[in-house]
Amino acid sequence: MLITTTAFIQGRNIDAYHGVVVGEAILGANIFKDMFAGIRDIVGGRAGAYEQELRKARDIAFSEMTASAESLGANAIIGVDLDYETIERGSGGGMLMVTVSGTAVTID
């Protein structure tokens, strides 16, 4: 599956448009990861726990989008947009949400 943020693929013709496909992932970041990320932010460095959660959420979202495109008979996704959001849930930490969307197409 070819995936690109551009609206076309240079040198390739789009034979069919199958519609918008979306993948979403919402993952919780627990209170201990939040606490250690806060300490790391104070002393400097990268928040590895958050980076790992974001990477996992992004992989899940892309997998869902790709599966949706494949089920429509597409062999590429164009115009891909990736969004990150945080959802606060009180003192217990927050949720990380990743949404990815694009247009499923068949290319030659």
C-alpha cells in the first residue's frame, strides 16, 4: 500500500477513487508515566514514555486506515492528514488521540 500526503503520485495515474478512509487510536497515559514525564520535563530530556505511546497510537491509526483502504480494493492512499489531540480525564491522567485520514485510490 502506497501512502502519501500529496494529492497525486508523480508518474502514476489514478484509475479509481474509493473515498475517504480513516484510522483512529485513543490510548491512555497512566498517572505514573505522567509523573515521570513531568520530572523529565523539569530536568530536561525527552519524555520517552509519551513518545512510545504516540508511536503506538500512530501505528494503530495507520493500520486501521490501510485496512479500510484495502477492503475497498485500493492500492494507495493519497492526501493523508495526521492529527494528534490530548483529552484530559481529571487527576488520573489524559488520553492520547491520533487520527489519520486520506483518500483511497487505485493507481496503475
